[in-house]
Amino acid sequence: MATLFLCLHILIVLIFTWRILLRDNLTPQARLAWFTVLIVLPYVGSVIYLLFGEITVGRKAGDRYRRAFDRIRTQKAHLMGQVEDTDRLIDLPYRPAFRYAGSINGFHAVAGNRATVMADAAATNAHLVADIDAAQSHVHVLYYIWLNDTTGTQVAQALIRAAKRGVVCRAMADGLGSRALITSPLWRQMADAGVKMAVALPLDRPIHTILTSRIDLRNHRKITVIDGKITYCGSRNSADPEFRIKARFAPWVDIMLRFEGPIVAQNDLLFLSDWMQATGDAPEDAARIAPPAEGGFPALVMGAGPTERPGATPQLFSALIAGAQDRLTLSTPYFVPDATVLEALCAAAHRGVAVRLIFPKVNDSWIVAAASRSYYSRLLTAGCVIHEFKGGLLHSKTLTLDGMVSLVGSSNLDLRSFDLNFENNILLQDPGVTRAVQDRQQDYIARSDLVSLDQVTAWPAWRRVWNNVIATIGPVL
């Protein structure tokens, strides 16, 4: 019997090793992580690989996404900007990053935009509901997490009011993150009122999903578009800061920006790509160009996901970091970088850029917390400054460069955002908006503890080993 199990063990390891070695899109670190799991736990590891080892939304779903974006690029190219405009609109140090961002989806920098950083969650929801109540043409919303708490209910009720007065409303929610709402009376009330509803990556056929895709591939986007004139972009889901599904980590601390100008059409097109994939419907009443504001700034939308080319998000972050001249500040709740981003941050610090990183002191994911801290020694030795926010769960995803460039949106600096999730971000160049985002980052720093290299060096050996073990198998997790 022992011989039989040994032979089975070897056979499983060899089969999955062959499959892993055939995959050209895996990094050496990911391969090593999978080899480790399969050797140590061949039976459990093989099941985990079957469920989570390969990044695909399925052939049919992938084809639908590609057809949707091909149609958008063909019919709405005039809304997507021109690559030639980058050199005219963007300062020289940041052009490579803007050019790279434009290569991901085909959205290029468009001028004439304005933005306001929302003061807090209450102000965000008040402005958003007021904008929906003033809508005359269409409203599009997409949220990863949409709860039927105060915030989520207010947004739903605003959509119901808009639909009843004849505004075309389309609402989408992720099948996992918003699963409670999707099965709730509030969801049915929206549908009954005439709101057009769709579920992104539904879980109604879990066995089919497991066999053809991955159940943890999610639509993590947060998009709101009103009349093609206003859009919201940032880290905030449609949920109260108290975030009752994970209340012990509350409050969730987010950032949201309200945009006006031609950038709105790009965000609307990104929404429509998801809507077309989920429903097969290609609306003709949406994605119209908003008039540019005089003196407005240039910006572009960047959408990432498993249907885009691998590595797009970390490569964009690396391009932005490489463009930093004087200072760089980054906030993210989930920091599990690949080698591309880690080396870029260290290189920036070594060449004299003031690199400040802001992470949560207490994270809702113990795996991410351990993996994140495995990088602290390397970052601090390079000269980066690390702050750990202690006023709740810092969920804000921001990057600012030199008081000139900002990136805000839904993307974290972890392997889920890099490989698995559909994300949306806006990249902009403007000293005024960047100053406002920097002020918010400074508020986070004021509510944080500074992490020193001496503190990290003094961690007990077991803690450092634990952090490094989790980081080693991070590509599997």
C-alpha cells in the first residue's frame, strides 16, 4: 500500500509539474510556489491547482469580452483619445507611463477634465445621490461590493426614482462581492421599477464555473456614470464605512473623486464593456462625449483584468514609479508586489526619490498582512519610509508623483489585482488635484505609526520566518 501511494504521489507531482512547466505566462516565483505545494501536499495541492491554478474566465466569456471591446474600439474610437495627444498633453518625465497606460485598453489622455476629492463617505454618497436625482438621460453603476445598508439602499432608491421618471438606469454588481444584495428584495425592487439589472461573473452555476474558469475571478470595479457628464472613481464600494460584513476592522477608509469632462466617456465605455459581456446588449444611448472644461487637466482611464495582457497593472505601476523625480507616496490596503514593482520602489528610493508607503496596521487578511511585512526590511534598507495606518482599515488606493501626477481607482498592489480581478483606475496630471490627493495621504500619515528598520530587525525569528513562508507561497494564495 505504501508503494502504491508513493507511486501515486510521484505521478501526481509529475503530471502537474508538466502542466505548470508548459505555461509560459507563469513567473519563476509562481512556478516555485506551486511546486512546493504539490510536493508537500500532492493530493490537496492538485485539487487546489484545478480550482485556482489557472487564470481564465473561460473561452466563451473571454470571447465575449474581446468582442465587446472590439466593438467599442470600432464604434467609439472618437471617445477614446489619440495616442499622438500624449506628447502634447503630458510632461516629459511622465509620458512613458501615460503611453504605457494607453496601450492597455486603447484609452489615451484627453484634456479638459475637472475633479473634486470627496471629503468623506457621507459627502460622497450625498453628492452621488444628488447627481442621480438630477440625471436626465442615463445612469450606469457597477460595484464589487454593494450592500443593502444605509449607503447601498440610498443608491438603490435613487436609481428607482430615476428609472420611474424615465431615466435609463443600468446597474451591475459582482456575483460574489454583492451576493447578499442580488438575492434581496431591494434588488427585485430596482428591477420592478425599471432599472436594468445585470450580475458580473455570476455564481448561479458554480460547478460550470469551477470547470471552465475560477470562482475567485471577480469584477472589483467601482464605476458610476451620470448622463455622460459625471463619473466617480476611487476605492469605495457601495457600502457604509462601518462595513458590517467585516465590522471588526471598521471603519473602512476610502477615497473617491468626482470627475467631469471627456474622461467620463472613457469610464462609461469601460462600464459598457462589462455590460455587453454580461447581457449581450450593446446600448446605443450611452457613452457620449462631455464638453471639455477650459483649463481642465489631461487624464485617461485604465481597465485591467484577466482578459487583458498579463502583467499590465504591475508594469504600469513600475512605469509610474520610474517616472518619479522627487517624491512618491502610495497607499494601498493589500501590498503583495511582484518583483517588477518591488524593484521599482527600491530603485526609486536608491536614486533619491522620497518614497512613502502607507499600509493598514491591522488588515482584514492575515495572509496579506504577513506577506506584506516580509518586504519591509528590503524596502526600509533601500530608503523607503513605511507608515502603518491605525484609524481603521485603510482601503484607499492612491499614488501621487512629484505633486503633478495621480493614480486613483480600484487596483491594489497585490497578486489578485495584478492577475485575477477586473479593475478600473484613472491616471491624471494636474497639480491641483494631486495636491488634494496628497493632502488626504498626509492625513493618513498623521494617523499612522512610523515603522523603523530597527523595529523590523527586532521581530522574533518565528515572525520573520512566518512572513517569508507566506510570501513564498503567495502566488498560490
